[in-house]
Amino acid sequence: MNKNPFILTPMIPEKYFCDRESETIQLIKALTNQSNVVLTSPRRVGKTGLINHCFEQATLKDNFITISIDILHTTSIGELIIELGNAVFNAVAKKSDRLLSKFIATLRSLSASFGYDPLNGTPTFNISLGQVAAPEYTLDEIFTYLEDAEKPCIVAIYEFQQITNYAQKNVEALLRSRIQRLKNTYFIFAGSERRIMNEMFFSSKRPFYQSASLLNLDPIEIDKYADFVVYHFNEAGKTIEIETIRKVYEQWQGITMYMHRIFHDAYIELREGEACTDDVIKQVTDSYILQNEKRMQEMLAFITMQQKELLYAIACEGVATGITSAAFVKRNHLKSASAVQSAAKRLLEYDIITEKGREFSISDPLLAIWLKRKMG
């Protein structure tokens, strides 16, 4: 049996990692030169895969302690601290009794969170939100522990823009004031909402202003991705035409996760000696969209009718311009320019649509494709 080369998890073996050569060099160079990094890209383009790939390179793996947390689901500084505390415990403290003892001694504010599993013979660390009574103090303790680590630490925080949604309004300043004092700990601030991330790090009015190097992650170039697909199909004695790959690339706007999913499923369908035709691609694409239909329906259930009408209008045009113009409003049977403006603001906040140079499009290609099919 051949291993499916189109890996759908963020942990991708070197052999199946597609391109990102220049981005890998840039990210490792920045981190090894004691620089924090802002890594932005649309969702599902491969931020997590790139970071994991870099963390596995000898330059970082042998010389740094690497830690990752995803804060997209968090709604408060307390929840962020829980994620960070658990990640540091698993990545560092559990490595030895000495490191664990030091962790327990340093995090005095969370002493009640430590335990022992008699069945597995391993230490445990279970923080509840109520235990984070003094977030600033606990954060200082965690950073103190990282600063005293045997090796420099790199902390990757995914969907970092989420902190702007916290009820506490001083979170950016709180984090910045502490991070700027660290000498042994460096950060990758990864985010998929470029507009917000750019405001956070490149507006002179914000605490994180010019505190990190910028690395934008765009879709992999079509030629490099096509070479990758052809090579791995051929390795298994299967064939695929460049034009077929190009159609998939265009349909999914170069979003790696979606393209990988389509080729992953197509790869399964073919036996050795068979060709991946447009019909095979259509079959697996239809199946994938059907699998996700319920999720798309639930997404639409949480937006207003005016927002939904604008979403359909943008889906119909693909890339929409002049959305508050009389022509656009009339053409798409919308209520008014002010209603469109209000709906667009909310859809942008929800990251359902994207604005680039006064052009609006649907952020998620899967949603765009599903809506077009729904509209017939």
C-alpha cells in the first residue's frame, strides 16, 4: 500500500511537504536572530503546517524549545493563560522531574492545579478558569519559567487576532509590556485576519506597533503545486494532467487544505495505471461539498436576512466592486446602500467576506462554491 501523499493534518513529514522553501528560510532566519514574527495568511493556506515544518528543522529543533497554542476559541485572558500553561506543561515541564519541580515552584498561583495520575504514573496539570484569579500574576509566572529554561523558547500563538475580541480592553498592552521584557523567549503571532493583524502590529496607536517582523503567506504557486501533485501520482503509478490540476487550483483559489483534500480523495479512488480525470475530480468534489453542507447551512442560520442577501450577491458576482453603488444595489435586488454598508461591516467582522482593494469576495472557497450551487 502506498501512503497517501496528500496529508490532511498539520504534522506533515518532510517527504510530503510541498514547497514553502523561501518562507521556511525567512521564518527560521528571523527566529534565530532573536526576532518575533507576525505570520499572516488566509485560513487553510498552511500557517500551522509551515510552523510545524520549521520546528522540525534541526536549526530550531536542536537549539530551541518550541511551544504552540491555538486561541481561536478563547474569549478572555484567563482562557489564554490556561492554553499557555497547559502547552508549557506538556512541552517543557513533563520532560523531567527537575523541570516539573521547577514549574510547580514557579507557578505558585496555580499550585492547586497540580496532581498525579496513579494509573499512568505521570504528573497532571488541570487548570480551571476559576483558578486564574490574578491573570497578570500567573502570566508573569509562566514567562519567568520560560525565561529560566535551559534553551531559548519559541511560542507560536495561532489566531492571535482573537485577543481583540476579549472583554478586557487592555490585553494587547498587558501582553506587550511583558513580552518586550523577555530575553529568552520569542513569539510567532499567527493570524488569518490580515486586516486586524496589520492594524495590531503596524498602527502607531497600538501596543504591538513594529514589535515583530512580518511574513505574509500566500497560496503556493500553481506550477510548484502542480509539480508536487504530478510527482506523487506518478510515484504510485497513477497519472493526472496539468490542466486538471489547474482547474482544481482555480476552483479552490489555491487554498492548500482544500486542494489537498480533493487530491487526497482522488488518489484513493484510483488504482495503479489509472488516470485522474475531470470526472474523478467532480465526483470527489461533489462528495466533499455534500459532507460539509450541514456546516454551511448552520453558518447561514446565524446571520441576518440583509447580511445573507449581500452574501448571495457577492457569491453571484465572485468578486464584487462598488457594493454600495446604485447599480449594484439594483442589480442584486438589495434594500439600500446603507443596508449594504451595515451588512458588509458585520460580514467582514465575522470573516465571512474579505475586502481587498475595495473588492469584496467570500473568504471561504467552500462556502462560495456551495452558495453558487445553491443558487443554481
